[in-house]
Amino acid sequence: MAKKTHLKVRMVPESKPDSAFVYYAKKPTKGEKAKVKLKIKKYNPNTRKHEYFVEKKLPPHSK
């Protein structure tokens, strides 16, 4: 089986990380961009403004 080329990361608002609204993004697993934390400017419907979203770890899943 081939190795994964991207990871799924959770993006939370920088100003309010405990917000209920999150985005999910794909991040490369190799190269320079794999070591840098993502920071994306996206729309937050809770505040009705464009804000910076930063990368956080995915929550653990239950079986």
C-alpha cells in the first residue's frame, strides 16, 4: 500500500479556539510545508467576519 501524501487537519479560529465552527484542510506529509503550521483566512459564520484559522490536532475518535 502506498504512503499517504496528505494529512487531514482541523482548522480552528485563532481568536477563539474553543469555537464550535471548524474547517478541515489537507496538509502535505513531505517537504518544507509539512513542518509549518497552517494559517488560513476564512469566513467564520459565528462572528460573521473573515478571521484567521490555525491548525490543531484532530480530536481522538472513539470506537
